[in-house]
Amino acid sequence: MSAIRKAASRGHVFVIAAPSGTGKTTLCRRILEEDEKLEISVSHTTRSPREGEKDGVHYHFASGKGFRGLAESDGFLEHAEYGGNAYGTSWRAIEAPLESGRDVVLEIEVQGAAQVRERRPDACLIFLLPPSLEILEERLRGRGTDEEAVIQRRMALVDRELAAATLFDYAVVNDDLETAVRQVLDVIAAVRKGRGDEIEASFGREGVLSRWEGRTDA
């Protein structure tokens, strides 16, 4: 793996992506609580707000026309359609914190992560895995926020999302939340210090995926 570098005065971009239902939103919330140097990027979306969500805090809720306008003017670092809705990270959302030396976390879909890989090759991409596909489906149903057709569509996307994991630098299995939080923070700390090679054996994407696919106890 090539080294991940940044200019001394600028922050890092950390991307955390996963199949829906893996727990990336909860994990991202926890790592922000633990590490004050991290700042979450607030994405744009065309989906309707869920109960308790606030515009500009959880997402920038946009109309389809407004979202397309931003996309056509190259206003997004990445954008993708998922589950019938559009999601995107604007350049503006990351540039200000990076300029001030803060590290930015992008909690995005796998499709968007592929665009970040191409447009921001200095970004560190972390793939979050569920304990197993069976447990992933259980989690999706347990949320109680999606209809059966939506759950089936999300599960149908998993194979494609797992294939895209080859674009990522590191991977962590979210079997136990607190353990996964600590492991992601370990990855972030190592990358900040320019010591990514030291965590390759534990969290290198290829090794983690190989061990995960070979599990028989999940």
C-alpha cells in the first residue's frame, strides 16, 4: 500500500463507508465523541428527514433540482444515488476544516467513496464490515425504519459493495461497537503519524476481508 500523505498545515480526510445497516452512523458519532480533532462532514441528500433530524446538522436536505444544480456545477467532491435518493459531499463542506488543520470524516456510501479515491487520492478510506450477512439483515429489520422492499434492495447491493471494498485502505469488523470504535481510532492515529504500515497486519483491507470471508462462527 502506498503511503498516505498530507501537507503539514492541512487536516486529513477520513472516509468511513459500509453496507447499509453495518452501524457506520453510530460508529462515526462515537469516534467524534472520543476525538476532538475530528469533524464530520454534513452531506447533502434528497431524501426526507427522519424523525429528530435537523437540516444543516444531520444533512443538508435538498430538492432534486437543487441537488442536480450542485452536481452539474461540480459542487460535489462525491455524489451517488442510493435507495432511490441522492447523497453528496460538497467541496465547501470539507475545505474550511481542512484549511484550519482539522481532520474531516466523511460518512458516505461505497459508490461515493470510489469517487473520493479518484478525486482525493490522499484520503484514507476505512471500510466497516458487519459480523456476517445474516446479522446485517437482522440489523436492517431491527431498525424498523425501512419497508420490506427497501430492505431487499439494500441486501441486493451488498455483493457489489463488498467488491468495491478493494478500493479501501483499511477495514474494521463492527462485531462489538466499542471495540470497533477503538480500532477505527487506532487507524486514524496511525495515519496521522504517518505510520500506516504499522497497522497493516491488523487492519489492512486485504487481510481483514480474507479473514472475514473465511469465518465460520458468524
